[in-house]
Amino acid sequence: MAEQPSIPERQVDVLVVGAGPAGLGVAARLAGLGVAPLVLDREPVPGGLPAQCEHPGFGLWAFRRLMPGQEFAARLVERAVRAGVRLETDVTVLEVTPDRTALAVSPSGIVRYRAQALVLATGCRERPRSARLIPGPRPAGVFNTGVVQRLHTFLGLLPGREVVIVGSDDISLVAARTLAQAGCRIAAVVEERPYRQGYLVNEWWSLRSQRIPLRLGHRVLRILGDGRVAGVEVALCDATGTPLANPYEIPCDTVIFSGEFVPEATLVAQAGIPADPRTGGGPLVDQEFQTELAGIFACGNLVHAADPADYALVDGERAALGVWRYLTSPPSGGELVQPVLPGQQVRAVVPQRLRWSGERLDPVRLAVRVEPALRAVRLRAIVAGQPWGWSLAPAAKPHRSVYLWLRPARPGDAPIVVEARGWPIV
Ligand SMILES: Cc1cc2nc3c(=O)[nH]c(=O)nc-3n(C[C@H](O)[C@H](O)[C@H](O)COP(=O)(O)OP(=O)(O)OC[C@H]3O[C@@H](n4cnc5c(N)ncnc54)[C@H](O)[C@@H]3O)c2cc1C
């Protein structure tokens, strides 16, 4: 019997999977601390999602001005490489194991990496049509925003001529504007909730300036067409999806399902890293983005999908400190773990636990998802009846995090409960 060729192995100090803002943030910061990480990305161009975004809206925190996603991505890459980060593209990680190995494939073959610390920064993906259970035939012309963006940015192609976009978060609104400016007619943006998910300013900038209609409270009941999309059947519906009025057709040749992001957590599930169903399957992490498996970290949109790029970058930089601490003083095993739990009108909180190894912790930024959507929001973190932090927000919607700075008072294991109060948006 022919002998199986053995898989070549490489030892690295820190392996980062994903060269988006989170992964590049971890890597650049670690390089600054004297550790030389290796970053792998399956795409030919590093920079993550911003590398395929031509619109402005990135970089306010990191570079103090708004810039197009592609420029933001290029700057992050340049900064990381200048700091000494090794970056390899066209490399897909197929599998990771709890003892911090990663099996990766690239055009030059398969390699198994053995790392002292592993960081997962694989971002998120949109829920496709199949997961949204939309009936009707399966004609060509149905896309997700991510695919449309790639077609447009990298190949200069448009998905069709007459487009219906399903979803109204900021990413959907920006996609509508980009396509309208590129020559598509946007027949409608359809949103099943009774309110717009994105910011009002974005509705004005992206939709109203282009005279694109926004149909709130509407559901797509069927996709029509033989071979190619010919239209969608929509109706004004209540919260359960029951039509409140007669369905009608919007003719179009393209339907784009946008938003509804879920963590790109395939590696997490396959390695058996404990995950949080409330975030859609992102791993459970502590305040330094360490998962429940020692030496494996996760950050960015993988832990809260999909928040702005600056937040992913900040997460990455914070995770770098955790990785550095892990490498320089590995955990003794005697740490106290304090759960962070969602309370009233809160669906999810990240991080999901604090890990105490001493008497004090720096303030921790909690990313909070409310349910339902609220206006005039007050967030509070309570431990055994005592407040540990609060914040205010004009509005909070389930698909986007609002933030709360937690000031941990003393070590303990009593749960930290985060609750939200406000007026439901209907
Ligand atoms: C259409 C659109 C518009 C947006 N507009 C804005 C905006 O205006 N402003 C803003 O701040 N944010 C915007 N965002 C959000 C922003 O892009 C994200 O918050 C940010 O990119 C998240 O960074 P990340 O590093 O967590 O993930 P990503 O940027 O998604 O990076 C993840 C990386 O991991 C790689 N990867 C995944 N799995 C593997 C694997 N198995 N092996 C190897 N590599 C892997 C991917 O190729 C990718 O490069 C937008 C997003 C979209 C989709």
C-alpha cells in the first residue's frame, strides 16, 4: 500500500486566522509588544470586509477621519506589515484543534501550524435566502450583499438592472446607494420590521437622496421568475408575518438579501469551543477575548456580528494584550470566573464572563444587544443589587451593539446582569 505523505508542520508563536480589522489589530499590537504573529487569510487581498467596500464610512477612530473601506484596509495592512507582522493570503484554515493547531490549505499545499496562542478573527456572514425560508422558484438573480460588493469592487460587474434589497441596516442602505450610483434602478428596499434598522442620517444619504422607496413592515412572500428573477411578491405584515393587506408584486430582475449577519463560526463549532447561541454561535469570551479553551482567543465580528470596523479593530488590540499576558504569564488555573448575563430587554452581551486573576481589573467595554428595539435607552450593569456601570443611548436596535463601560469593583463570582430600559420602537 502506498505510504500517505505526511503533512508538513510549522511552529509559530501566535497564529491569527483572518486579516480583517480585528485580526490586523491583534497582530499589529502584538508585533509592537515584541511578538511576531503570523496572519492567514483565505482571500487574495488582505483587509477583510473593508477591502471590498468603496464607500466612505471607515476609520474615524483609528485614523481620525472617514475614508473608503479600501483605503482603511490598505492602511491597516501597511501598519501591520511595518510593525513586523507576517501576512499570508490565499490560505484557508480548514480546521483548528483545542491544543492550538491549525490545518491550512493554499495553492502551495497543506500545512499544519502549531501555535502557542491562536486567535480566531474570521468575521461574519449574511444569512442566505435558504436560511430565511422564502418560498417560490429558485431563479438566477438572488444574491447576498457581500457577493454583490465583490462583483462590483473586484470585477466591475453589476448583479442586474432592477434591484430589490431586503433589509434596512446601514450595510443594506449603503449597498442601495452604491448600486444606484453604479447604474442600477433600486425598485425598493423592503424591511419586515416596522422601523428602519440603520441610522436616519444613512436613510437620507443613501435612500432619500436617490429617491429609493423604503417599504417598512413588508415581507417578501415569494420570489417570482423562471430562469431569472422577474419580481417579488410582498405584503404589509404584522409581527407574526400575517399579511395585513393584499400582497402585490414589485417587478425586478435581482433580489439582494442583506444584513442578518451571523458569526463565521465554522472553525469554532468544529473545534468544540463553547459558543453563545444568543450571539448566533460566536464563542464565549472573557474581557481579553480568550475563549473557554486556554490560549485560543476570538474577536471582532466573530463574537458580535456585525458591528463597525473600528470596534473590531479595538477588540483586536484588546485581545492582543490578553494574548501577550497568556504568553508571558500562563494562567495558574486558580482564576475566578464571573458570568456576565443578559437581563431585562437584553438579548446578548459580549464578553460573557470576567476572569479575575488578581484583586483588580481595568474597566471592560460590554457590547450589548437589546431586544426589542428601544429609544431613550438606559443600560445598567448590576451585581448583587449594586450598580457597576451604566450608559445612555438615544436608540438601540437588536442588530447593532450599544456599549457600556463596566467598572469591576471587586473579585467575585456573583453574576453581572445587564439590563436595558427605554421605550419600545414600534
Ligand atoms: C457591505 C458592508 C458595508 C460596511 N460598511 C461599514 C462602514 O461604512 N463602516 C464601518 O465601520 N463598518 C462597515 N462594515 C462593517 C465592517 O466591515 C466590519 O465590522 C469589519 O470588517 C469586521 O472586521 P473583522 O476583522 O471582525 O471581520 P472581517 O473584516 O470580515 O475579516 C474576517 C477575515 O477572515 C477571513 N477568514 C474567514 N474564515 C477564514 C478561514 N477559515 N481561513 C482563512 N481566513 C478566513 C476572511 O477572508 C476575512 O478577510 C460594513 C460591512 C459590510 C459587509
